[in-house]
Amino acid sequence: MPAIFARLLLLLVIGGGTTGLIWGTQQYLRRQGRQVMRTTQFQSTPSIAAGIRILAFHTADCRQCFTMQDPALQRLATARAGHVEIIHIDAIAQPEMARQYRVMTVPTTVVLDPTGHAQAVNFGFAPTNTLLAQVDQILTVHA
Amino acid sequence: MTSSAPGLVVDARLLKFSQGSVMALTALAFVLQFTPLAILAAICLGISAIAPQISPFRLLYRLVLVPLHIFTPKRVEDDPAPHRFAQAIGTVFMVASVVALSAHASVAGWALDLIVFVLSGINFTVGFCAGCFVYYHLGRLGLMPRVRYVGDFHWRGV
């Protein structure tokens, strides 16, 4: 086989293998999210009528929580004022909560319906549009 | 809840175009064993990291591809700083690759080139930015500008 084709094949193997590994990791995270949605219920009464709560897990030294997630949550709270309550949770200070919601990274956001069941889990930064779509889906179902 | 952080946005399509271009340059350099392409990748990445306004990827994207409607800008919420850091890491790897190739250390040189290919490929295909991951962890270690939580979701720089 000419050397150039051997190198091309090597590139494809490396690229494909790495992409497969990352894809497997993403599938694992999705399974963890689904597990949270099946098994957990937040034991607290909503403080607003609509009752949608978002658990926003952070840590004291999480830069992305500050620079990205917090402003996105603020925009969501403004866009859906009166419908959404944001509950900030320090994953280090409250390890039981972090374990219950299988928090593996910060930021992590968990969108709860009015009954306290998780309807969406976002490991890593969740942009405003994603959160809006998740909240609107719950609002539609519980309208 | 309050925050002093401004809204941060990046052009996701420009990022994808840059990542795809780096992938293409590093892959072609390796397949053709053509060092000038590796040098070109190093220069483009370096300019993107140091002076993003005159990045060759950005100029090509803004002055040619967008006017031709090949790409439409897509502004999304994201912090540009980690992406620039990732490009700086890529530059370091590519410069090391070129130095190794110039010193006839072909295996080390092409291995470094392939590392950049793989990392830009991962970012391009599944959106995981390894350089950004390092950036945030360096922040936690105090080696990057960082912020601290001071209660009730107020933050301050330290």
C-alpha cells in the first residue's frame, strides 16, 4: 500500500476512534440524566404559583458558572418571570444533593416540574435557549 | 440573584470554520508530509489566539464566506476567552511540531501535528473543547483569572 494511503487510513482510524470514545461518553451522560429524571423528586414546596424550579449546581471556584450560567439563568428568569424559581446549590457544600442528582461537573442545571420531578438535566453550560425550551415544554404540559 | 458578568457571545460558525480549517491543514500536512502546511496552521492559530480581529480564519470567513452566503453567522452565548486559550495551546503544539520536523524528529513532529488534528476534530464534531477544559481547570488552580463565590450568588474577582 502506498505510504500516503497508509497515513490516510491512520488518520481515519484515529479520528473515528476518538469520536467514538467521545460519543460513548455523551451517551453515558445522557443515561445519567435519564436516571435522574426517573428516580428523583425534589422535596420542597415551590414558592411561586407556576412551580417550575431550576436547581443550579455550582462551586465556589467555577468560572463558567459565573461568566456563563448565571447570566443565562438571569435571562431565563426575566423571560419567564413569575413562572420560574432558580435555586442555587453549592455542589461541595451540599454533597448529598449533588449525589442525588448525579452532578459530575459544574455548572449543572436540573429543571423540575411543579411536582418536583426532574424533566431535564444539563451537565455543563446550558444556554438560555435550551433552558427556555425545557421550561416552555413543562409550561405547555401543565397549562 | 445578581451578577456583574456581561453577556458573552461568540460566533459558533466562525469557531467551527476555524476548527475545520485547522483539521484540514494538519491532516493534509500529515498525509502529504508537507511541513509548510503545518507552519501555516501554526501561524493561523497563533494570530487567532493573539489578535483574533485579524485572524486569517476570521478574515476569510467575514470577507469571503459570509458575503457569499456560504456561512451565516450564528451568535451563541459563550465565553471567547477559553477558545482563544485553546487556540494558544494549539499554537504551542504546532510550533513544537514544526521545530521537531525541522530537527528531523519526524515521529515526534507528526505526533504533535496529529494531536492538534484530533483535538480540533473532537471540538469540530462533538463540541468538546479540550483547551477550554484546561483553561477552566487552570482557573481553579489559580493560574488563570478566576472568580470566587461570596454568598447569595454574588461573585468577585480574585
